[in-house]
Amino acid sequence: MQFSVQFQYLLSQILVVPVMVTLLFLLFWSLLELGGFARESQDRRRKTGNWKRFVDGIQGLKQDEVPQAASRFFNSSDYPGFVAIFAVRGKTLFSNPVHLGKLVSELEIEATHGQSRMNLGVRLGPALGLIGTLIPMGPALLGLSAGNIQAISGNLAVAFSSTILGLFASAICYFIAIGRRHWYARDVSDIEYVCHLLYMDKDIEKEFHHEKQSV
């Protein structure tokens, strides 16, 4: 029994290094993602005006004006977020609504993947922070029993620092996840709306939606 306790204690102390390294990496990664989030936010604000003007301009188009509007849309990338990606990738597909429906589905998958990455950070931060908090408590309790004040203070400092870093990284990831969830949902909605306006023919529109639902 004593051997099992000592083995578990030794194993927990071995884990302190990889846990702290992973926690620091998570914090650094979350800060990089925050910088990318700020750049994306600035880029979206700059291009939102162009996008709104384009959408306003294609409302109420006549059937013979649709090809010109579609060509104008797919030959420009001055749009926000996934709308720009859709325009670039769909440049060679704009005459085929079925392929465009597949492209919309692929962009939705990419948006979900980006969200999953942030959600991982939201959950991993508190978990690593808790592990980093509990591991130093063992040496701190041993130092308390031995009257070693220096060991107690040093381990408690590590424990509380781990909690703070884990929660801080998690808060950053959560903030980014909320913002991107709204952006990506808006992008997909805008893409579907433009496809609806550009392909007013009922047969084409029906084929487009059928392909999207079957993917």
C-alpha cells in the first residue's frame, strides 16, 4: 500500500513538467489566436461596406442581369470572411449550382472545424490549470508537516499561477469562439442568400438546395 502511494506521488510529480509546458503553450497559442481574431475583425469592418453595397445592388435583378451580377461577384475577393473564400473557390463553378451547393457545405465544415479548435482551448485551459494546481499541493503539504515554509510558499505560488493561466487562456478562447460563431453563421447565411438571388430560376434553385441537403 505504501509503495502504491509513493508511486502515485512520484508519477504526479513527473507530470508537473509536461503539464506546465502544455499550459504555457496553450496560453501562447491563445494569444496568437487573439491577434488573428483582431486582424480578422479589422478586415471584416473594412470590407463589410462593399459587401452590403453588392447585396443591395443585386436585389430585384432581372433574369438577363443575373449572369453579369454573378460574374461580378465571383471575380472579386473584396468581401468579408468565408464570403471571399466562396467567391474565389467558386469562380470556376458559378455556372453550376450543384457544385456551388457542395462548396457551401465544405465551407460549413471548415467553419465547424475552426469552432472546434476554439472549444478545445475553452475546455483544456481549466483542466490543465486544475492539474497544475493540484500537483504542487502534495509537496506543499509535505513541507507543512516538516515546517518548511519556503517549500510551502513556492509550491502554492506554482499552484495558484497555474489556475490563473489556465482560466485566462480559456477566457481568451471563449471570447474568440463567441465572436467567430457569429461571424461564420452570418457568412454562411449571406452566401446562401446571394446564391438564392443569383439563381432565381426555380429549377436551378431547387437543384441547388437538393444538393446541399444531400451532402
